[in-house]
Amino acid sequence: MKIRSGGHDYEGISYWSDTPNFFVLDMFNFRSINVSIEDESVWVQSGAILGEIYYKIAEKSNTYGFPAGVCPTVGAGGHFSGGGYGNMMRKYGLSVDNIVDAQIIDVNGRLLDRKSMGEDLFWAITGGGGASFGVVLSYKLKLVPVPSIVTVFRVRRTFDENFTNLVYRYQQIAAEKLPEELFLRLTLDVVNNTNRATFLAMFLGNAHELISEMNTNFPELGLNQTDCIEMSWIQSVLYWTNFPIGTPNALLNRVPQVSYLKRKSDYLKRPIPTHGLELLFKKMVELQAPMLTFNPYGGKMAEISPSEKPFPHRAGNIAKLQYATNWNENGEEAENRYLNLTRELYNYMTPFVSMAPRQAFLNYRDLDIGVNRNVDLRSSYFEGAVYGVKYFKNNFNRLVKVKTKVDPNNFFRNEQKKVGVVASRGGDVRAEAMVVPAQRGACQRRFTVVVRRMLMRCSLAVRVSLTFYGGFRRNLAEAEDGWLAASSKILTFQFQI
């Protein structure tokens, strides 16, 4: 069963499958939105889109908003169940950090609210992907205050404008230095064979305050008063979506703005050094089509525990990266070409992003990082762990326990979902390993492979594939036929090559 809310699904798994035996539960008509300014809340059914939610809030008040996505055609059900983020997350956190209740139909057909479903299931469906656990009908959102005047700007710089130093400085200040009221997104792309950087801002305050903050923390950008536009919060939603400011009805349009696309995600923990940026810019000119967007963290995001919600990516992140490629050409040849360009940029970024595991964002669904074939419970667990730890890190096992409890027969399943724990001595454990040199030096032949234990006890076979820069690849295998002690946490193997 495929559960579809807004239909805005990067990999299409809410309405498509390689397996012909499926049906779609379309939540399109479950789209009511009930705003209560009195108790600062709004009940939203899963089939509503974000644009409709923003429109309804603005009808009632110009001093309340909600921290969710900047694309108005995104469906509420998928967005909220996967975490949900937007340009107010540095002030208020994710969408799920501001959800206080929900309604779900479980595998037994019962209609449950937060109290009757229990805190574990409520936790799981606010960031862990609702379609793995049941059919989420609605969410109750806590409205957040917004000033009557906010300020936005969109400033572009090209390669001949102190480009490398500008991008490097951005990495230093976007999460750590700027106030939490300011969300400053950076998008890198290539126009007319030249690197371009677009700085897009949302500030919960007036232009004078914004100019002061930017002059203090990011004078390298050279922001001018004429770059800044003051407006209401709902007008800023239109501005960020490239809609004309005076057209709020455009938010009610459910038709997506692009034809074909591919998205991937990463997490940036440390600034990319200047020499690394220069090589990245050259690579992007070579590839032409893919864009790379930095969504800054810090602020409220760094204050919330990584276990508070299934979404674990909190403190320690400079930005979430999005790789984005859009195209209008029809046909499989064009599709493969643009997909491969996106993957090539993603692979090129490997040295600069999180590792062990290389983390990913569930709402940027990406089948490249793992697919669940749903053959049986045992293999489904191990296949699910491959991508599950990338999306959820240490929260993955808690999600598995909730799944085991509420849907033990795995009725709710798709190409990427959680599956229950299987107690077994057999089977392969797949994990992304951290490979580190045994000693420092420019050319190393010995590597230590560290594999984090995933089950309490298991028989382990470790298969290692090392990819060296320059394209050389070497496959190695090592078997360890042992019954692991329950206290064992880390297994270490050394290879001589």
C-alpha cells in the first residue's frame, strides 16, 4: 500500500513501485485546516499542502506563522512525518519540534490520538516517517509568533568577486555567528560557464537590524540597504518561492514547479577549506547542471537533543547540503545523464561531509543510499539498516522497536522503511564502516576498519571495499566466525594491502 499526501515525493515511492502488486491510498481529500488563534494551534489533515496551511494562518493573523518548508506544494503528511524544516528552523526548530498531537489509523484499524497511541508511536511519526507505522490522518501544530515586519534579500556574486573567500567565510558564520532570527541560505550553481553564489535570507526583524548584523558578522558580502525588502511573513513565503508578492492565492496551487528532478543530501560538519572550495568550483563548472545548497543550522537546532525526535541531526552541523538537478528533457537517456551528474557531484564531496555514517535527511528521500526489497523480515531489517542509520543515526534502533510493537507483520512497507528486529545467528550485517589509516603518512597500505555492532549477538562477516582517490578500487574480505559478547560495541579488523 502506497500512502500519498501531497504527491511531492523526490523518489516517487508514495505512488510508484517496481513491484506491480500495489495500490495507492491517496489522502488528497483529507485536507481540512482548522486554525485557532485563541490557543495558538492549527489542526492540519495530511492531504493539505504547505501553501494552504500558510494561507489559512495568514487569513487569521499576521503575527503568527509555522516553521515548515519553503515549497508550497509539499504535502503536510510526508513533510511533518519526516521532520520538516524551513527558514525559521534556527529560531524555532523543525516542524516536528512544534507538533503537539496527531491522529493515526493503526494496522488494526483503530483511530488513535497522542494519548491513546502512546509516546513511543507519537515520537516515531514525528520525524521517523509516518507511512512505516500506519496512516496518519492529521497533525496538531503549535503556531509560533512572527513579527509584523520581516526582511528578506537575494544577493548574487560571481567567481570574479572574491568568490572563494566569500564562500569560506559563509561557512564560518552562518551557523555559529549569525543570530537565530536570521536564516541565510547559500546556493552554488553555474551560469554561462561561470560559478555563481546566491545568498537568500529570511530575517525575523526589520532591515536596519539586519544590516547591522550583517555588517558585524559578514561584511564580506557587502550587503546594502537597497538589497533588503521589508514585508509581512506571508509575503516572505511568496518571495522565497519566486511568486509575485501580492499573489497569496498562488499558495493554493498544488501543481509542482519543475518537471524532472533529482535530490540528494549531506551534512557539513567542518568548513570546506579554501583549496577544497576551488577544486569544487572547477568540478561544478565541469558538471554544469547540479546545484549545491547550504541550509545553515545552529540556533535552536543546536539546543535540541538528537534523541528528542527521530531526526538526529542537531548540534555539530554547519549546514545540511542539498544536491539539486532539474531538467525538462524527456527520455531515459536524459534521465540517466542528469542522475549521473548529480551522483558525480555527491561522490566528489565525500571528503568534506559527515562519515561513519554518511548522514542523510529523510525528507530528501534518496534511493541511491539503500533500497529495501521486502523479501522477508530478516533481510528487510539488515537492508533497512543500511539507509536507516544514515537517516536516523542512533535513533534507528528505537524506531525498529516501535515498528516491531505496532506493526509486527510489516503490513506498512515501501522501498525505504523500518522493519522489526529479527533474532538470528545468521545473515549478513551491512554497515557503513569508518576506515582510518593505521598511521599517518601520505601513502598508507594498512587500514583499520571499524564496524559498529548492530545486534546484541550475531555471527559477523566483514566485507570491505576501499575506494582510493584517482579511481583505484580494491575489494577485501575477512570472516570472523564468533559469537559476540553482549558487551561488545566495536569490532576492529586490520588489513594489509
